[in-house]
Amino acid sequence: MRDAGPSLTAQRVAAHRLRFERVPVPYGDPRAELDLAHDIAAGTVVPEGRMHEYLRARTAFFDRVVVGALDRGMTQVVIGAAGYDGRAFRYAKPGVLWFELDHPATQQDKRARLERLGVATAHVRFVPADFAPDPVAERLLLAGVRHNSPCLFLLEGVAVYLERPVLEKLLLELNRVAGPGSRLAVSVSTASPGPAARLRFEAAVAAMGEPARSSLGLVEAGDLLARTGWNGLNSNSGDDDAPAWHERLRSIGLLVAGTPSALAP
């Protein structure tokens, strides 16, 4: 990542996301998220193609995980490496507290933009942390995460940029504050699109100064999640879609796991 201003990948994701339909809910402030995305995208034009369609599927997956959890009564959500994600505003719901965990430089820039845009943030706790050296669990607890209550954890588009030991440490730290009934949604970078596509992706993000540092096969991802206390590897976003659709999500590295009680029938 870059210490000054938004990352180039964040700008491009924001530009892509402006063109997607989002999961609708009767609560929240979608306009606030759109204002933030427009501010970040800054007129960036992105093409159609494989990456656009992947981001469409990834965005829909995480939206549905969030909405499903909120509809089941989840009252705390932690977004790891939140960047310029706007779900805390689009899906703001009375009684739900959001925790945005991110690098201090990115978080400072985001908060300045939100203040300039006049976006209300009283329901959001901003938790600065560098995942490699900082005690993530301790900072989340100090920010008010209730470790004896269920929590939804989101790791969207971040695992690929973390070295394997840092990713493992982050998953362990999140598990430390995950109460019974917690869930984790994560996207991992797999080789499923093919080696040529993978090489193109790695070259593109490296050129933006944000190199890819890890990729995980699905078996590796399952082993890593289990080793860090996250059970029940699957792609069920909490709805009643057909198993074939869940398998498709799993094949592109969109996964859900949880503490045991979260995955019981």
C-alpha cells in the first residue's frame, strides 16, 4: 500500500463498484457510500472483462454475507483492511456497531474524506493497526468489540496482499475476539483463472506499488482457517441459493467459516 492517499487498487475497485447493483435493504444510507466511492474513484474509468466480473461476484458475495448476518440479529461487524469500503454506511442499521480495522495512513485519509462529505460516523469505530507488528485483538477489544457476543468479520480483497505469516497472525487475532456464533467471510487468491491470468494480475498490482504476496489453493485455505480456529470452510453466504452456486463461489476463493456454534444446523 501507499502511505499517502488512496491506493491505486482502491481507486479502481471503487470505480468498478459504482457500476454494480447492490443487495437492497430497508435500512442504511446507500447515498453516503456512493458519495465516498465517487470521491475515491475520481473519474477513474475501468474496462469490462474478467476482473470486472470477478469484482461483481465478490461484491455481491460480501453484501449478502453482511445482509444475512444483520437480518439474523448480528450487532457487531469488523472489517479487516477496510480501506474505502462503504458497507458501514450502506448497511448501517440501528443497534449495530461497525469496527474498521486498517493501516493508519489509509484510515486517516478515509476519515478526512468522510468528514468533508458530511457522512455520519457515530456508529463506526475506527481502529488503526498495521497487521504485521500490532496486537490486533487487543486493539479491537479496547475499541469495544464484545468477545462474548457473535461478530461478523470481513476480509475482502486483503489476503492476497499479505505475506502468509502475517495473514495467519491476523486470522488468529480475529479468532481471539470471536465470540460463539461468529462468522468470517474471506476472499483468497486462487489459481483458478489460470496461470496466465494470475501473472497478468500480479504484474498489474505490482505496477501500482501494491504487489501480491500470497495465493492459496482451496485445500491450503481450509488448512489455514482450521489452524487459526475457523471451522466449517464453505461459501454459504447465509441465503438459500443452490449448492452449485456456493461451489462456484468457493472455486473463486470466496469463503465463509465460523466458530462452531455459527455453523451448527
